[in-house]
Amino acid sequence: MTQLLTTLEELNAMGIISEQDVTTLHPVAERYAIAVTRHICERMDPNDQEDPIRQQFIPHTKEMQHLDDELEDPISDEVHSPVRGIVHRYSNRALLKIVNICPIYCRFCFRREMIGQGFSAVLDAETISKALDYVANTPQLEELIVTGGDPFVLSAKHIKDFTKRVTEISHIKKLRWHTRVPILTPERISEELVEALTSTNCKVRVAIHANHANEFSNRAQIACQLLFNAGIELLSQSVLLRGINDNVQDLENLCREFSNIKATLYYLHHCDLAPGTARFRTTLAKGLKLMQKLRKRLAENLIPSYILDVPGGLGKINLAPERVRQLERGVYKIKLKDNLQIKYRDVLFAK
């Protein structure tokens, strides 16, 4: 059974934060959800405030420092939501945000204004039915991406029932799940869950989110092996995070850990403009330089695509060098599809 720490007092009792922190972090806890597992606490260095796992999950006072250009819906999910729960931004695939909770809350989450306290945990049956009706009535859709929150908080039975309903939609050929569970709460990956995920004739893919090699425990590797052995394609998902993985050695180690669990190296996201996350963002120029260095160290199949979710709902763009031109410090011109160009500015403050 996963043991969750969800209050500042519990973090203090574990020796992760001080009694003074309990007071100073109170406004953060009031605004944003806290959840950390004991498994993850065990992987932190308790004496290192800059520990890469600690920084991802333990609240910080800078979360209350919101910059003018930060956005509550940084990738404009709502603009592309035809029915509740569905985000249909690309013609042949759609997202279903089936839950609004996670087993652990990342401090840099781009949906942090939409999950956790004050939100229903799981979409109700009627809302899910309406969402699947939309999918069934949109024949150009080929892939359904199940996200949240983290959909692997659902029971195996819930996932199996949902998977069977998706299978009845003949034009859906791929079913993808986005999750942190195999890495952060690996005990949830059971034979029963794997059987539920694969009870479909769709191609099943699981995009696994991790940002630092230290997250990969032996238990996490076993959980990922269970998924892979069942014929599930594993994909990597990471975020470039200042002070956590924004150096070439940490990125190389992360890519190799994903390769060890037989995941296809997929996406390294530039950190989105969610409120209170400026301390995590690097400059776009630094991200591009890191990718250049990474290409000198790793084979092409071990390197993820460096991705920007363009603010304003314009979708994802692969930040290939030929697409980005720096106009001045912190300001870039980025080529999108169909000859569209946008100007992008770094939004960050000194650490």
C-alpha cells in the first residue's frame, strides 16, 4: 500500500522540512496540492536542499511568485475542449483527462491550476460517456491519449472497463496512457493492471514521465519490465528543469535510464509557463545548446525531441536548430508549420 505524505506537518515529521518551513510554506500548501510517497522520500538526500528529487516534489516559497507572462492554462487546453474532459488539438488524436489527481504532485506541473484540492478526483460516468461519444463521432481520430492528473491512480477494474469501451470505437487504433506511476509508485504496476491495459485490440503505449536518473529504482525497473513484457510500447517523457537536469551529464544519464527500461526516447519538454514555475525554466538558448552537446554523446535513437508547447494553443513544435533564431537575449523567432512564425520570450527569474 502506498504511504502518502500530503501535509506540511507530515513532511516535517519525516525530517524533510523544518518547523519554520511549516509556517512559511503554508500559503503554498493552501494554493497547490501536496502529495509525496515514502518511496520517493527514500530516494532524496535529506541533507541536500538542491537534491533533484526534492526540488521536483517538495513545496517551495517561490511557487507563490507569479510572473506577468505566466498562464493558468499555458497550452490552452480549454480552447480545444469540445466537451468536458476532451482536448482535441490535432486532427488524428485527442486527449482525455480522465482524472484530476496524481499519486505525487510535481511542483512544476503545467496543469497545477486544474488538479488536486478542490477538483473532483475522477470524471463521473456521464461525463466519460459524453467524452467517448465525441470520440466515437469523430472518425478522423486514430489515437486516444489518456491523461489527467495521472490515470494510473485508477483501479485495474476501472481501467479494464474503460479500455473495453474504447475498443468498441473501431477507428481508434492506438491507446496511449501518460503516467509517472511506474517510476514513482511502482508497486501499483501489478499483473492485474497490465492485463487491464492490454485487454484491447488497440496498440497500447505508455508514456512514462521521469526527469532525473535518481528516480529509477530497482522496483521502478521491475514495474517497467512488466509493462514491456506484455507488449506495451514505452515512451519517455521529461521536462527540462533548471537545477535538476539542465546539464549534459544529467540528461545523458536520464536518457540511458530510459533506454535501460526499453523506452523509446520521445519528448524532452521545455518547461511551460504555468504560474509559479519560473524557478524551473531554463532559457530556450540553453536548451538548444544542451541538445547540441547531447548529440555528440549519444546515438540518435537515444535522444528525445526537444519540444515546446507553443503558448496560445498552437500545439507542439520540435525545437530543431533550423526552426529557431535568437533575435536578442531571451527573444526568439520560431518557425511553426505552414510557414507560420511566432516570437517567443524566456520567462524566468534569477534563482
